[in-house]
Amino acid sequence: MPYFASPVDAARLHYVDYGPADGPVLCFVNSAYIGTEMWEFQMLPLAAEGYRCVGFDRRGHGRSEDTWSGFDLDSLADDLHGLLELLDLREVTLVGHSMGSVEIVRCLTRHGAGRVARVAFVGGIAPGVVRLADNPDGLDPDLVRGVNEQCRRDRAAFFAAGVDAFFAVDRPGNDVSTSYRQYVVDRALISTARSTAAVQALVAIVDVAPELPKLDVPLLVVHGTHDTSAPLELTAHRAARLVPDATLKVYDDAGHGLFVTHADQLNADLREFAG
């Protein structure tokens, strides 16, 4: 399995590189808790169509090395940039789900867009979900910390209790089998207790609203009407308003896990966007 050394601390980070080397490049940045396997319904068909699809497992996630440090947003952004440099990728379309969206923003504001042509947020948490001075309608920080504490006490129960809402299985058309839902819970539990807690602590404070207007590449924002993890108004609507060259596409009945329930629709939008 291929690995690269983090530019931050040389941690071994697992990556995948599918499709032809000369195809248009899509770089997928994962949700919290899950590795690159989350993108199977995007990476495999798009690579078969001639796109080069790459991605990596965040530290402490998937098949990457477990670490104690490196979970600040700068370090996570540097890990992403390290993959772009390792593979010498150009004209990249960065596609980030949930936590991946803020890592992308920080990567671009920290390292520039020399390698990046466009960005897509898929159920992104950017600019951030917690109540702050410039986000008075955000989630109560104490509530977020309380939820994080529930996870700390029993991660297995936390992920099992949330998986139905993650996919919004109560909404029409969101037919996700019990087996697949259990698979996602199992994959989330592979993320280490340390990485889970560290990422949750970051989500509880992250705010990239001041950075979003600095993005000078086209942005596609894809979000579901029934996303309970990253409520539409707190995230996608704000991101689309803050980025000068942004296009917002809202999927009816979609939850946070729209990369599964609305995979065909998402793939079509990514094809159109990436060219």
C-alpha cells in the first residue's frame, strides 16, 4: 500500500491513486472518522471514465499512522498539500466532505492555489457550525462539547446512534441497507480514539469565514436539505455567500451522507464542474 511522509512530522499517511496518470485530477478529502473508502461510489466510476482520482487517510484514520499531535488545522492542511506536492498534481479539483472542506480552505489560504483549479464542498462544515460573534445563529458551543463528551464515553454507541440521521434514511429514496450502515459505523470506529476526540475538538472551534472570501478559484457547494450534521443555513448558504465565484446546489431530501444516497447526482455535478 502506498504511503507518504507528512511534511509536518513525517507521520506515515496512506493514499490512493486511481485512474490514468494523465486524466483530469480529482483529489478527495475525507469526512471526519472515515478513510478514502467513503468515496467508493465516486472514485471508482470516475476513474473508470478517465479521471485521476486521488485521496489520503487523515492521520489516525483509515490506514494512516496514529499520532498524538498534528490535529490543528494548519497541520492537517499541510498534510493535504504534502500529497499534492508528492504526486506533483496540477489543475486539481479538490473535493471535500464535511471536515475536509475546512482543511481545503486552510490549505489554499496557507499554500496558495498554484496547483488547484477549483474546489467542491460536499456536505461541508465550512465556514463552521459553532456560534461565534460573526455567526450568532450557530450551534451552542456547550451543546457541541456535550455531544463530543458522549462520543468520548462510548464511541461505538455514538456512531451507531447517528448513522440513520447521517444518511437521512427516513427521507424518500434514501435506501441504504442495514449492512452498509453497519459498515460505515465499523469504518468510523477504525479511526483512533485520539483522532476522533481531536477532530471533534477542532470542529467545536473552527471558523474559516474570514478565509473564504480569499478563495480565488471557482467553488461548487453541494448540500442536502436534511443534513443534521452540518445544517444547510449554517454551512452551505454561508459558504456560497462568502465566496465570490460560488455555485450552490441543494439536493432535496439528502442528508450528510449524500455521497452514497445521491451518488449519481453528485457524480454528474462533479463531471460537469471538473470538465
